[in-house]
Amino acid sequence: MSESPPTNVKEFDWKWKEWLSSLHRQTLLWLVKYKSSSISLTLASTTTTISDTKVASDSVILITPMNLNMANEVWYISSQAAGQFILTHANSGTTRTYRYIVI
């Protein structure tokens, strides 16, 4: 059983927005499921090198802290190339873990 085509512009607009919303939701779920990874920052160092074959020089890397203590830290991506990126951060003696996705 197939769905009947829209009969007016308003119905078409609604179906189009519903389809885009579904596509957006499925894309985000795919990114989280297949592209997310963990980072454990290097202890007693101010940089951590993350090797990941998904990274390209023009990739967008989204990083999220996994608890409040990590959320208060200052860090940034100081270098990025094919296959890796370098995260610069504060020196600490405690293990800190983040999650990231590469787009």
C-alpha cells in the first residue's frame, strides 16, 4: 500500500519537513553509533595525540566532556592532519575521558 501524493502545497510542505526531520534524526543516530570514539587525555602532559583514520585535514571534530570536572577544563585542537589530531590541554595527574565524532 503506497501513500497518496500531497493534494496541496501546505500538505506537501508538511510532508517534506517531516521527511527532512527523519533524515536529520537518522543521520545523527548514525554518526553517534558508527563515528563516535573515546579520548583519554595523556597523564602528566599538555598534549594528547589521537590517531583516527576518519580524520582528514578538513574534518570537523566535535568533542564532549563526560563529567562536570572535564567540562570546566580548557582544551583545544592545536593540530589536525590526515589520520590524527592533537588536543592541547592542562597538565593533570587524573585520567580524563572525552567522546568525539568526526564529520
